[in-house]
Amino acid sequence: MPFSETLQPRSPLKGSGSCRFDYPEVFVLILTVILLALYFDFSPNSMALLVIVCLPSLMILIYNYRRQTSFWTSNIVIILLSAVIGSIQFCTVISLSLAALIGLRVIISSSENHLKLLSVSVITGIVFYYVSVTLSSTEIDCHNSWLPPTILLASMTVILCQFRRVYQEYMGYKVSAHKIGGRLNTMVSVINKLTRFIPPQIWEPIVKSDSPVTVSNKRAKLTIMFSDIVGFTELSDSLSSDNLADILNTYMNCMTSIADKHGAVLDKFIGDGMVCFFGEPDSRGSRQDALNCVAMAIDMRREMRTLRQKWRLMGFEGLYIRIGITTGYCHVGNFGSNNRLSYTMIGKEANLASRLESRADKDQILVSESTYDYICHNYECQYVNAFQLKGFDEKVNAWQVFDPNANKGHLSKWVDHTLPGFNLHLNFRDMKDNDYQDIRARLNFALERIEQEEEKMVKSITAEKARQNITHK
């Protein structure tokens, strides 16, 4: 069933709607003018009122049977009710009975028509009052008879029936709204789950504009990044599948958060690697796209240092990230078939980024010359080499990008040093104010242990020398 049909409200009276009539006031109108003609012994005025009211009422009965209500039909019904009220010169009980029907019709009509219907009712009542006074010089007496209670009873019956019908429709729509709300919640939950497989830059415009999705792509200038984990393949041979999945999921979760923060389109995961690009569908200019991509790569390398310390405590050594970045024209868009689409990019530049990543050393970010030209004024870079890459006839110049904080001495936000039996990793950006005292205490404890071990080592060396001297003697 189409989505629009699942949300279409169903009338609770659909089964009975084919034989219902939405203007029961017409029956009261016909009854009123007939009783007035009987009460006034078929006088000319009462007969004229009977003809004026009955003919339009019968037309409404015939025309509006099995039809929806409309403003013009409601307008005619109110005019007829007001005409009867004015013709009987505002006889109290009958007028109040018919006025209640007018009020009910106004209430259940659209809000923008309330003032129009009330204005028509007042004007019609006044006009017919003056016509009645002009045609009949004597005041109409309809207070002390059986006529007012009869019409009042008929009006109250119609009002109660209308309220009952409205209440039934309200309860029916309430049930329908509850079911639709349940279906909406289910569909929203499903959509939220599906969006985790699609970059937000892709699905958000589709949801907002409800635009059609077709096989289409275009040529655009992108900055593309390929990355993977150095040593992951070798590590996977010695790890259980559970540990391997835990490491990979932790890595992907952290890197995805960084990509989202910088506004990258996360194209795909390839084993332990990932592919991101900037420039489509929201480009900030080729230079800024390149700067954003390099900033993202540096943050990923920093995050990898933190992860590496956690993994070392778990016994997993030697995991580093390597990254290749280039800027150039590719075809980007929806590729595939009408049944299955993938938003991705293809082209020579994508292959170049992949080749640069494979040539990078551990913890190294290599950029092509096109990207270097955009970022060289903002980041410290060093020329590495001209590589002969597979699929490229000419050698490709590559530069490595340094961390902006790496060469700032004591101002660096990172301290990372590793020796056999010694791992030091300080990330000052993530430290809290109340952490420094605890860190200082732990460092002092470590220094004391180092001094103790050093004294033991000195004593051991001294004792060994003494034994050697005694032996020589």
C-alpha cells in the first residue's frame, strides 16, 4: 500500500455515509411551514411562505443526498431558516428553536465562513420581518398554541442527532488518528534506522523536499580522502573475531564522529578503511573543502593516538592510521539502477587518493600536488617523493602534512613517546581542570618508582663490580 494511502484518514461513517443526509434542518423547515399553514388556516401569507421554503428545501433534499456539505448549501439553509424567523415576526419560542439550528449549522461549518453565515442570517431575518409587517398589519400570535412546543421538540431532536453524529465522527477520527500515529511512529523508527546507512547530506534534502530520486550524476571538483589501519591485516590473523570486531567498531565509531563534525560525506567503509569526500552536495569552495578535509585527517590521526593507547593496555600493539588525499574532478551522484542506488563518486582522482594512501607510512598523511596548492599556506608540509603509481603514466608528487601542534615545543597539545616498557601519551585538549592534580600525583609516583629502580640498578652494578674485583684478586 502506498505511503499516502496508509496515512489517509478513513471516515468512521463510511459504511453509512452513502445513505446519510447532512442537512436535517431541512426537515424541520418543511415541518415548520406546513404547521404554520395549518395553524393559520392556509392564509395567503402562510401559503406563500410554504411555497418559498418548500421548493428550495426539496431541491436540497434531492441534490445533497449522498453529497458532501458545501458553503453555498449551508448558506441557502440558513437563509431559509432566517426567512421563516422573520416571517413569523420573531415569535419567541419558534424563533429561538430555529435560531438554535442556525447556530449549530454555523458551528459545524468552516471557521472562515462563520462571519459570512451570521451576517446573511441577520440580514435575511430583518428583511423578511419588514416584509411580513408590510403584508400583515396585525401582529402574528403564535405563543399560546401547540405550534411552538412542536417545533421546539423537532429542533431539539435535530440538534441532538447532529451532536450524536459529530461525536461519533470525532471518536472515529480519534481512533483513526491513534492508528495513524502508531503507523507514523513505526515508519519514523524504521526511517531513523535506515538513515544510519546513508550520509546525512544525502537523505536530509530528500526528506525535506520530498524530491524524486533517480539515476543521475554530475562532474564536480572534490577533495577525496582514503584511510586505513596499518598492521590491521596482520593483527587479524592472531585475534579472535570478537576482539577484531570490537577494535574495528571502536575505530569506525570515532572516525565517523570526526567526519560528521567536519561535514564530510562518508562514502563507504572498505574493511578497515574508509572513504570520505568534500565538495558535494554542499561545497564551501575548492580551497575550503581541501582545508576541511586535511583538518579532518589530522583529527583522525590524533584520535588514533588515543585509541592506540587504549589498545596497548588490551595487548594490541602497532595499530596506526595512514591517509591519502587529493583534489580533482570526479563524477558524483546516484549510480546504480531504479531498484538500487548508491550515492558515490568515481574517477581518476579517487584512484589517486587510494594509491597515495597505500604509499603512506604509518601515522602519515600524504597529499597530492593539487591539494598541496590549496593547503600549503595553512599547514606545514614536507615534500616526500615523486611516486610511480599504478594506473598513472607520470610520476605523482606527494607531500606529507604535519600536525600544527607537533613543532610548538612546550605549547604542544600532544605528548606521545614510546619506548620498550614505556608509553607516555598526554592529550592536553581533553584534560579537565580537576584532572591535573591526579595526573601530577601519578607522575610523581612514577618518578619515585623510576628512582627506586635506578638505585637498585646502581647497587646491582656496584655489587657486580665488587665481585669481579674480588675474583681478579
